[in-house]
Amino acid sequence: MTHDDVLSALHALGYPGGWVVTGTEITVWENSDPKPTDDDIKKGIKLVAKAAADKAIAKAALLDRLGITADEAALLLG
């Protein structure tokens, strides 16, 4: 687990602020909910990974429907 993993997990769990993370440890917690446990953080990391996988699948499906490659899509958007 990395620092960025913890930050992403906290956001995925619905905590956009009210905390400070030092390294991989939540060192300040100012939310009314209890501070997430390591298991909660691991669940948040899985949520982030699933969201990224879902986005990649949706992107591939859209490119397939359009009949273009990712490079061609980048040219259109760039």
C-alpha cells in the first residue's frame, strides 16, 4: 500500500477532506465518522481499481463501436 493508494481510497470511501496522511498512516482525522481501518482502506483501494478497470472497458467498447484506435481518438481530441 502506498501513500497515493491511501489518498485515493479515502476519496473513494467518500472522505474528500478532514484528514492528513503521512506515509501510509492517517495521522489526523477530523471527520465525524470513525477513522477508517486498514481493512476499510483496502476496500477503498479495490473500489479505485474496479473503477479504473470499468473505465478502461467502457473506453475500449466505445473505441470499438466507433471503429477507431486509441491513437486515432487522441488525434481527434488533441
